[in-house]
Amino acid sequence: MNKKKIFKLAKGFRGRAKNCIRIARERVEKALQYSYRDRRNKKRDMRSLWIERINAGTRQHGVNYGNFMHGLMKENIQLNRKVLSEISMHEPCSFKALVDISRSAFPGNKKAELPPRKEGLAILV
């Protein structure tokens, strides 16, 4: 890369990394390595976020994530995790219908009794 391009990419860096060519070249090369790596990591992070959201939604209805996905697969419902997470957040009634379909398709999805919540614990001194 020529000097002009490096300084253009180094715009916004702190200290001598924005105006000293030798340091700017090192910092720009490292920044490009980070951006290449993190474009792939972003995809992994988003998928894990979708799975967490789906799991949270299914647990409210007494089913865990793995059994829910297995039931959807058995019923041949082909919704990806991104769409399922959006449905679980914004359309709870539709998501409950999906949970019910999954539960009927897979016998491991029996209605689990949630443990009673402890409310108003008194603090003993």
C-alpha cells in the first residue's frame, strides 16, 4: 500500500499511529487483521445470541431448546434460528403455537412443571 492509502485508513487512530508512516503501517495492518477475524466471529456471536433468545422463550413454556428444535425438525418446520428468535421476542402467541406443535411431535417435550417461585423472603437478622 502506498503512503496516501495508509494514512487514509489510519484516520482516527490515536497518537503517532495516525501521522507517522512506519507506526501507521503496523497499526493499519493489525486493524485489517482484526476486521477480517471479527467478520467471522460476528456470525458466531449472533447465532449464539439467537439460540439464547429461543431457549429463554421455550423455557417459559416448559420445554428446553434442544427438545424444541428436535420437535420442529420432526414436524418439518424449517425456520432458521434468526427468525425463531424474532418470533419469540415480538410474537409470543405465535411462538407458543410453535412450542405446542414441537411438544406434540416429540414425546420428550412433555409439559414440565416449573418449580414454584419463592416470593417475599424475609431477611432474618
